Amino acid sequence: MKVVFLFLVLLLQGCDRRGSLPEEKLKVLVNQELDPGDGDNRIVAFMEHQEWLYSYDRIAQRYQATDPRNDSNEDLQYVVLIYVDDSKRFLRVEVEVDRRAVVW
């Protein structure tokens, strides 16, 4: 019973007031701003407008971006993965949650 309660508490901490997870909000944001087929210039302009830190991984064919202003939960970092095709045109977005290491 205690395990179930702890799980629910942790789950609720990850939700905002409307009940959606930050990962889903980030996906919605990217999908509202980028259309499938949008090119490299549009993708980079979007990330810069959001003031995200980003890099491109040519092996995985994706951009990785984080918001340095994310202070909603110091133990979590959301990583936005924007996948592109061979011509660097937008295909899809995924969001991963990176649990930051606690330094004492």
C-alpha cells in the first residue's frame, strides 16, 4: 500500500495544474510550430526563438535541445529530440526525461 501511495505522489508531482506532463506539453509545442518537411533553417530558428541550447547528432539524425531556464524541478531535465531525414527536414519529435545527478 505504501508503494502505491508513493508512486501516486511522485506521479502527481510530475503533472502540472491541468494534469498533463511537461513532456507532452513540449511535444505539442514543437508540433504546433514545426510541420513535417520543415527544413534545417526553420528548425534552428524555432529552437533559437525558444532560447534552447541545442546540438545536432549526424549519426542519429536528430537535434537535441534543452531549456537552460528549466527550474521547475531541479532534479529533472527535459531533452527534446527533433528527428530529421537525410536533408535535415523535420520528421518527428520525442521528449526524454533526464534525471540529473545530485552533487553533495
